[in-house]
Amino acid sequence: MSISVEAKDLKWLRQRARRRGGNLSAVFAEATRLLRQREARERLLERFGEDATVSADEAEAIRAEWRG
């Protein structure tokens, strides 16, 4: 696999990896998890609205989706 990242972004990603005691793969995994969570929240708001209440089963299904 190969990705392209601007030099300034790569520098920042490497710094973040060092601060977190990990590596670039861990930083990309974290970013992927956060993006998945964001998309799941967006779908939740589209489906239920901002003032929604969900059942315990629905909440667990949402958590499972966030976890990937």
C-alpha cells in the first residue's frame, strides 16, 4: 500500500507518533477510527435528528459501528 502526504503533514504525523510512543501506522489507525466515528455520528444525526433518544440496543449497535 502507498499513500501520498504533503511534507508538512508527514512531519506533523511523525511528531505525533513520537509523542504517543507509537509509529505512523498507529497514527493512521487512530485517524481512521476517528473518521469512522465522525461518519457514524453524522449518520446517526441524519437518521434520528439532533434531539433523538435511542434504545439501549440501538446505542450498542452505534458503539459497535464506531469500534469498526
